[in-house]
Amino acid sequence: MDFIEELTWRGMIHSVMPGTDEQLKKEMTTAYLGIDPTADSLHIGHLVGVMILKHFQRSGHKPIALVGGATGMIGDPSMKSQERKLLDEETLRHNQEAIKKQLSKFLDFDSDAPNAAEMVNNYDWMKNFSFLGFIRDVGKLITVNYMMAKDSVKKRLAGESQQGMSFTEFSYQLVQGYDFLHLYETKNCKLQLGGSDQWGNITTGTELIRRTLGGEAYALTCPLITKADGGKFGKTESGNVWLDPRYTSPYKFYQFWLNVSDADAEKYIKIFTELSREEIEQLVAEQAADPGQRPLQKRLAKEITTMVHSAADYEAAVEASQILFSNHASETLKKIDEATLLDVFAGVPQYEVSRQEIADGIKFADLLTDRAAVFPSKGEARKMAQQGGLSINKEKVNDIYTAASLDMLLNDKYILVQRGKKNYFLLIVK
């Protein structure tokens, strides 16, 4: 597989340094991509870089994922308007292990293939530098004029922020540049990959390699992903969409991809899946013929949920999605975990009710009027039930004087009430 050709048709290339293609065609090449370790999970904003590493390995080359333990202690000024908090070593090590576990779903770290992936942490070589040692041995190699000319620096200095830019942040590109030099010397790493906002930092590295060793090194960047409406990719009302199910449930993750616009789905399916050009063109044609069926979104959500989580998590997410629209979802309701249940019914009215009263067999008539204001009166509740419009846990209830019981609790804590076709209420039993 031709790496640059593959990335080009997928819309994943922003800039390529001259000579990169020739280098990749000449021999198995080692490339690295830096990952910010400020959390113990990647989010979908990281996925473009991760997919580039995946395609790189599929093309027969060797990927290195660099966790920026040292650079994470400084903070990259690129695309940032202010400094961020710094992390201690214990937190960074924990985050590194968690990130490697996630990357293992995309990259082969464990085989004995010559292009098996590696993970490195720049803290391991930067921690040995003294301040005087670094400014003497590395700082003298790049001029301030060169560093000031970078967009990431110019934008911050010209910005409206009163904070300006600290020396710590100003030194970031020098530290990242040294990473490239170190990996060039120790791992024969000749290519750095990253987002288009990293171009300045990456080329500082190629310049360091040229000036110190007379070596040739290369750069390739991908575009920053945006939404068709100009909004920021990967952000929802509740924040980032994480890969770790503790932070974003597989259901919510699946829903994010299922609900992207048609224009975004056509772009994202090229970037975030391994589907072939022919398969994608077929899906695009199907979408054009019958947009209501949304084949692009469905396939995108399936591929990426399965890749990040598992086939079982994908199936469970599909089942959970159908709860709202199916009248036969009582079995699914009993199976789904608490986090997914709360995600599916996020935003519906919730009422706390007494566990003891449920155990004592309170009648639905009292439960749904006096204890939880699902109905304004028992008469209205009775009328709705007689018309077939009342369901408890997706099972029809015709007699509102039926007694509740602890057996009906979902996850030993919840009762789902449906009034009419679209009105849901969640009773939290305490």
C-alpha cells in the first residue's frame, strides 16, 4: 500500500515536505507522532493521528507513538490562547499506560515484525538534561529569529491575551525539535507526523537534524478536522467524546457518529475507517439514492465503535438505540448497564421514589400521581392506561391499580415509565 497515495484520497494530508514520498518508497521508514498525555484517555480529536499511524504500519513502515511526558509538563502554545496546568510524573506515567492500552487496538506493538509499533516517552531523555546543559547544547543550534518566525509564536505574541507567552512555552518548539533529533539518532526515525498546527514545531526538528548531523529528515501533516457547519469537531455539550468507556459510554460514542451530518459522514468515513475506496464510493452512492436510510452514518458508527470498543459493544449500542422506538424492548432494557440506561434517557424528567414503598407494593395509580408527577390525576392515568398508552419498562399496563414490586427495578434502581408515544419518565428508587 502506498502511504501517501492512501492518505491523499482519504483527505488526510495537509502538507508534505519534499522528498518524503521518495524516502518512503526507498525503504521501510520509521516515523513518530506525538500524543499529549494530559488525560488517561484519548478522545476522538486524537483519532486522526492514530489512524495515520495505523495506515503507516499497514503500508509496511514502523510507527512510534511518542507520549509527551516532558512536553506535557510545558504545554504547547500552538492553537492555545493560554497556558495549561502542568502534570507530575506519577500522573504522566499512569496516563501513558492507559494511552498505550488504547493504541493497542489500532497498532501492533507486540509482534516480532520489523515494523512493530513502539511507544516512547520524551521525559525519559529530557529528565537527564540540566537547564544549563540544554541551553548550551541545544539552544545554541536554533536562533531566536527562527523561532519567532513560527506561526504558533507569532499568533500568541500578537494575540489579545494580556498574559503574553512565557519562556517555558516559547521553549516548546526547541524541546519538540530535540525529540526528533533524539529519535533520529537512537531509532533512525526520519519522519515526523502531526496535525497542521504542528508544522512549525516539526520543521524545527528537521532543521536541528540538518544543522547538527547533516541528516535528511521529513515532515507530513494532516488537516485539522472541522465540521461542515464550521463547528469544532469532537466537542459535544458535555465536552470531549472520549475513547475510554468510563468517560463516554459506547452507546454515547456510537450515537455521536450516527448523528453526524451527511457532508461530515462522507468525509469522516474516509478518515476514521479502513474501508476501501470502492466500499466508500458504494456507500456514498446509496446515500445519494436514499438519504433517509443514512447508510454512511450507520456504517461509520459501526466501524469506529467496533474498532474503539468491540463488536459486542456496538451491538449493545444498536439495541439501546432502538429502545426509544420499539414497543418490544423490555428484554433489552433488562440487559443494558446503568451508564447506558442513563445515557439513553438523559434529559427525560426524573423523580425519586421510596424503595420501601415499592417493596410494600404501592399501586401505580399512587406512584404515578402522588409520588411522581407523571399524570396530573388518577383519572387521567386510568384513561391513558385503558387506551394502551401507559408502559412500565416497555411493557403495557392496562390496570393502574396493579402493585409495583422490587422485581421490576432496572439495575436494581430504576423504573422507566412511558406515557403516550414520546413521553418518558425515569423513577429513581432510593
